[in-house]
Amino acid sequence: MESNSSLFKKLFGHAALYGISSVGGRFINYLLVPFHTRIFNPEAYGVITDFYAQIAVLLIFLTLGLETGFFRFTSKGVSPKEVFNNSFLILLANGLIFLLAVFLFLPSISSALGYSHFPEYVLIFALILFFDTLVAIPFSKLRLEGRALEFALVKSGSIFVNVGLNWLFLTNTFFINSIHRIPFLENTGLVFLVFLSNFVASLLTLGYFYRDFFSIRFKVNLALIKKIVFYSFPLMVGGFAGIVNDMADRFFIKGLVPAEQNPMYQLGIYGGILKISILLNLFIQVYRFAAEPLFFKNSENAGSKKFFADSTKFFFVISLLIFLFISFYLSYFQMILGGDYRVGIGIVPILLLSYVFYGFYFNISVWFKLTDKTKYAVVFTLFGLAINALINYYTVPIYGFWGSAWARLASYFLMVVSCYFVGQRFFKVDYDLRNMFLYLTFSLSLYFFDFFLLAENSITTFFTKLLLLFLFIALFLWREKELRYKLNSIIKTYGSKGNK
């Protein structure tokens, strides 16, 4: 049985490795944002935003929530090799059915999505989805085995390839002209080259796991498959509703903005602005990669609930700090985008705050995963989706993407509230809501102080904002003696390792 201090050290160490790959890789990936927003006009960038929203939604459907199921059943003592084998066979079958359906009905699907003149977009995205589905369980295996460094290197490598090919394809007339000489692609747009870069990166990632694929045996354990699917299916439905909830604003902007207000133009601007707020979502993903396996592995420990509560509070404070940092220095972050995309920069703080609550929801939703009450994943995410859809429906036709930003914030906030109160009935965790509310209130007070009184950019305001950030950190360290002690212990541990 591991102590909470030991668990925090593991969480910190794994998050650092996942963070190096994700932050470093995403930093390289972020070079595409100023690149794309200066090459493509907002309408064309709206197409890219639209397709990546759809791929995120479909990937949840294709992976069936089996990543979490994989963690759950290996933690129950079932042979990891057998769980891996059967989980992969499920995803392989699901992916092949999807790919066959796209091939058979390509014209109809392209027309339904509004891309009847560009069926090649749909086809290449179907292949990307198929490849990404097949590597879902191998990536989960790396996380389960604590091979965070290998996970980091593979993810980073894929991002480097994708970004490098984007720059190569879009800046070299040889590749542009070569693509247009291919019979099926003679009329395709430059957007296809963005998708082609992703295709090559996904294919190479698939190739990396060839040893895992060769180890697969087509020996099906129907009883185990039934258990995995019954556990994972509600998570898939909940995850599907959740990602739809996260991506719904793109679909609503495309479908509800009046034609005279150019919906694809607004979608392109919104997609560009999201790239700034997603910096906070990046931290959430890093934390999730590190925390989820630890939550399952140590759920039976006597101090596990204390660990859940403390890690949630620690996560919440860092999220608020990121929210403040980006909001304070938004005039600098907006330079990431091309000039045409900065007209909606004011929605960034709203989007950032929505991601704070999204991450909070991930933390407190651990209760229905550990108690096998995964049906509640569906309940909460459908509730959030309903709130999101309702607000979007009434606000987007009038306020455009501003309505979508507020809908996202309201949806995640209400999901947190409902998940917390229901969860306390089945899996009571003593979250420190009093201090967390204090940190939220203080961070919002600092934000409004900056918004109304420090609008002018100058050296003085730059350092005043920095002082406000340190004030927030000081409040946290003053209030949290126990967590401060754990943090000092972690820093000393890694510092002593580095000096050896």
C-alpha cells in the first residue's frame, strides 16, 4: 500500500513526463496556428476546425470507452495480456466496420457533411480515425505500465511529423502541384495538405506499435468481452455526449449563424481563438494521463479518498493560475493569431473558465468509475449537452460565437454541481470546497481588477499583473500548509536525484 505522499510523487513525476511531451509537442504544434491563420482565410480555417471537431466526436464512438475499461479490468486482477488482446480485437472490428461504411457511402456522407465537392476530405479523415482507433489500447498499455517517457516520445514524434509536413507541403509548390496532378485530387484545396500531414503522422504512429499488433492472438474470450463492453459502453455514451458537448459550439455556429453573417467565417475565427484557451485544456490532458491510472490502482487504499480530494484541490488551483496568467497577458497571446482572427479575442477568459470547470468535473467524476456506476456518465453529460444546446439555440443566431462561449461555461459548471451532489450519496469524498470557493472568488476578483483598472499595456501594468499572480500563489501557500509540505518534499526528492 502506497502512502499519499508517494502517490503525489508519482502523480507529479508522471505528469512531468506527460507534460514535457504534451507541452513541448503542443508548443511545436502551436507553430501551426500563426502559420495557418496567415495562410488560410477564416472560411478555409473554418473547414479545418469543422473536420477536427468531427474527428474528436467520432473517435469516442470508435474507441468505445475501452481505455478506461482496460484500466478497470487489469486493476481487478484479470491478465493484462488477455484484457489487451480482447480490447484490441473489439476496436479492430469496430474500426473496420466504420471504414467499410465510409467507402461504400462516401458520396452520400460527403454531401450530408456539406463537402460534396471534396469527398477526399472525408476519405482521408476516415483513414486517420481508423489508425487512431487501433493505437488507443497500445497507448493505454504504456500508461498502465508506467512507461510515461515512451508515451511522451511517441506522442511528441507524431506531432513533430505532423507539423513538419504541414510546413513542407504548404510552403513548397512542388508538393502542391504534385497533389493536383493526381486524378482524384486535381480539384482539391490546400486544406487537403493539412489533412495529408495528419494522415502520415497517424500512419507512422501505427507502425511504431507493430510489436503489440504481432502479439495479438485471434482468440476471443466472450465472457471477458461482455464484461468489458458492459462496463465501457456507458462511458463511451457519456464520453460521446461529453465530446459532443465540447465540440457542439462548432456545430451550432456552423448551423445556427445566419447565412448573411457568414457562419464559416465565424467558425474559423472561433476555431482560431480556441487555440489560445486550449492551452488550459492541455494541462487537463496532462493531469488526466497521469492521474487516471493512479486513481484506479490505489482506489482500495485507506487514504485514497484523501488523495482524491487533495489532488483535485491542487489541480483546481493550478487551473485558476493558468486562467489568470493567460487572461492577464491576453494582448500578447493574441499575437499567435493572424490579424483577421483577433476580433473575438474577448471570449478567451470565458472559454478558459469553462475549462477550469471541465477539469474539475473530470476529478470528481472518479466516483462513478470506481463504483461501476458508469451509467451516470451518460446522465451528467447528456444534462450538460442539453444545457449547452439550449443556450446555443437561443443565443448563437443573435450573438454568434459569444453565445457559444457562455453556453460552454454554463454547461460545465452545472455538470460539476450535479455530479458532486449525486456522487456524495454513493462515494463520499471530503473535498475542501470552502478553500476552493475562496480561490475561485479571489481569482475572479483579480481578473476583474485587471480588466477594469489595468487595461493599458505598459511596463508598470506588466509587472503589476505579475504581482497579482504572485498574490494568488501566496494566498494558496498560506492556506495550504499540508500541500505545501508535500510539494516541498517532491521538489527535494527530484532535486536530490538531479544532484546525484
